[in-house]
Amino acid sequence: MRSPTVEYTFNPGDVVEALCDHEKGSDRVHGWLKGIVVQVDNKMVAVQFRTNVFLTDGWMVPDRILWYTTHSDQIRPAGSGKKIPPVVKKDIPDY
């Protein structure tokens, strides 16, 4: 087995884009959102956002920080990727 290759090296203060669920206007969307790296260790990168972000199970993160692994494909330096429009998640109606 090989250890995963690290495509980018992040340092505290770096501006990054992260793929996550977040609020845009009054809608919840899944897309790339700019944030700032606030902490880095050997395995994880902490990114702080200016808007509310959500974990995968739908719980809101009140302090607006998400953690990513250092080799994750869901985090990249800001401006390095192709712009993809966010996907708006619609609520499932109760019948």
C-alpha cells in the first residue's frame, strides 16, 4: 500500500474553496464555498466560513468550521477550479 498523495499543501491563513452544503440566500445548496484555513495538522485541515455550513447528515454547524483530510478532493486553493453552479436542494413535502 502507498500513502495518499497530497495534491495541495495548506497553511493557516490560506484562502480555499471547499465542497459542502451551505446557505445561499434562503436556500440550502451543495457547491464550492470560499473559506479560510484556520488550523492544519498531519492529517486534517480546518476551514472556517462566513456563512452557515452543514454536515452531511443535515445538522447545522454553529461555529461555521468544517474539517477535511489533507488529501481530500473536496478542498482546493481558491480560484483553481472550474466554476460549477450550485445544486439547490428542495425539501421533500409531507403528505
